Amino acid sequence: MKEADALRGTRPFTGFEWMVALRYLRARRKEGFISVIAGFSFAGIMLGVATLIIVLSVMNGFRSELLNKIVGINGHVFIAGVDQPMTDFVEVTNQANGTPGVKFAFPMVEGQALASSPSGANGVLVRGVRQQDITKIPAIGGTVRQGQLENFDTAGGVAIGRRLAESLFIRVGDTLTLTAPKGAETPFGVAPRIKSYPVVAVFEVGMSEFDAGFVYMPLAEAQAYFNRDNDVTAIEVFLQVPDRIDEVKAALEKSISRPMILSDWRQRNKTFFGVLEVERNVMFLILMLIVLVAALNIISGLIMLVKDKSQDIAILRTMGATRGSIMRIFLITGAAIGVVGTFAGFLLGLLVSMNVETIRGFISRMTNTNLFPAEFYFLSRLPSEVDPREVVTIVSLALVLSLIATLYPSWRAARLDPVEALRYE
């Protein structure tokens, strides 16, 4: 009688309910199959949460690295002339540099060419810049691996990417031959322009497309090579705060006193980064299904546990346990699997995400294979960037799904009729 009174007066989620719930989690010999289901549910939630964190972190790392490389070598805003050649590029550059929010601006001549050496040939994008500007470009000035950029204007040479140097088997001091389709006009038509330049520097941006396809030469030489009569292709502008790009573009329109076209990196790379965003969202939805399947395993495991423990539930009810108490016991049992699995997946996901490049290198050495070829994936290393907001979202969704999965089995246990359960035992 005292024990029944004690059960009747039990407050929600007290020691009695936790004791019974945790005992149900410990497998006995006759309940081994139920324990296996609980184990698979735990593993499913853990792997689902960890996989989501790892995949989204790697995709965030890809986007961040690609954005930094693309903007680091191409600038934020591009100024092109309209109606007339941009022969006043010095004045326009000074006006752009005087605009609030602009970090620095520089004129540039750009054109396609074929780079060749005795060992091979490769299509490249040739850019002509001034010495005072090339050292300021984030992706070039601080990434020189061989040679130097001092006296770049007067040395009469070119700076090339490391992968281009490797593919053509050349190094600093060797000669690079550039062939442009539009050269001097002759009685027989336009002849290709072929000219050789010594390599004065080799840089490494860290993005294979840029390291294999960019050649920098002095601005005056590029104007002569591409038949630009004291003219430039565009003026590149780097901003102090990239997020204020619309504000600075409006200021540039007021500062520059000539017809022009303004574009920015978002317009030039809209399709590329749009595809990355769609892929990231689809991957999130697909991988979230792993957590959903694990939650369904919790439902099936708890339903089988309720069926197996029907006599125990009936005895607890006859001793005075309320329906709410029975429901909370099974809520704790199912939620424990989800909460512990989510927490384990959170730790595993963070551990792998923060060491993904080390893990990749270890697996590559063990299997003697290249798991991340730079020529296919643009970057020379596997990046990872953990977003705290995404991690909180993943953990929250996993916990909510786990708790929702326990509701129906717990309600079913609470609705069990003790008389019917004992009658057939």
C-alpha cells in the first residue's frame, strides 16, 4: 500500500522513472534483438549527424576557398570603358582609388595566348599589370615561390603559375614563348604574334585553374603585344569591405567622370556559386534522411520493447503508476538513444571536420592513391570550415526527430490495459 502511494505521488521525471527507463536500455538475453535495434538506431543517428556536419563543413570550405581565390586574383569590381578606348586609365584609376571603400584599383590588359616551351604547350590568359600593382594583388604578391617581382616593369619577363611551369618543364630563367592569334597585319592577312619572354617569377595561388592558366607581364609590354595603343582592357578594384559592394559601386559611378560599365565578381561567377549552393542544399536534404531512418528505427525498437514489457507495464499500473509515468519512462528510453547518438555524432563530426586534410593525407599514404587530385577539384588541399549555426541546426533537428519518434510508442505503452495484459500472460 505504501509503495502504491509512493508511485501515485511521483513527480514527473523523478528517479523511479529514470531507473526503470535505464534498466530497459540494458539488454538481457531474451531481449537481445531489441538491444540490436537500439544499437542500430544509435549508430544511425550518430553517423547521420556526423556525416551532415562533415559534408557541409567541407562544402563550406570549398565555397570559402574558391571565393577567396577567385576574388583574390580577379578583384571585386571591374570597370570597362564605353564608346571610346580607355586611354585615360591613369586618371580613372586615380579616381577609383580616391573613392571611399576602395582598397586599391589598377589598370590591366588581358588577352588569350598559347604558352609553349620545347616540352609542350598550354592555353593561357595573359594579364599585363604594373609592378606597383602586381605586388598588391593578394593572390600573387604573397605567393611567389621562385624568383622575384622586383624590377618587374624593366626586367622584360613574365610571372607564371607553378602548375604551368611544371607542365611545360620550365623554371625561373628559362624562356616561355607566347603566341597570340592577332598580330601584325600583312598583305596576306593578320599574322599570329610570336614572342619569347624569360620567366622571372613562379607563383602558386593554390587553385589549379589559376596556377596552370595565368601569365603576368608588364603593362607596357602587354599593350604592345596585344595591339592596345595606350589602352587597357579594364580596371580592377579591390574593396576594403567586400560585403559593401553595392554601396561602393554606387560611389564609383559618382566618382568616375566618363562613360563606363561596372560589373562585380557576383555577376561573373553567379552560375558557378549558384550551382554550389544548390548542391549544398540537396546534400543536406539527402543526408538528413539518414537521421530520419534512424529515428524510424527508434520507433520500431520502442514498439517491440512495449510489446515485450507489456506484463511489466501492467504490474506497474496495478501498483499505482500513472499513465503519464509509464509514458515518460518510454520517452526517456527512446530519447536517451537519440540524445546520446546526436552528441556522439556531434563530437565525431567536429573531430573529422577539423582534421579532414590530415585524414585525407593519411588515407592517401595508406592506399598509395591520390584521393583529391588538384587538377579535377581546382584546389590543392581539401578545405573544411565549420559553421556553428549549421551545427546547431543539425543537432537541433536530430534531437527533435528523436523526441518525436518516441511519442507514439510511449503513448501506446501508456494506453496499455493492465487487465488485458495480465490475462494473456
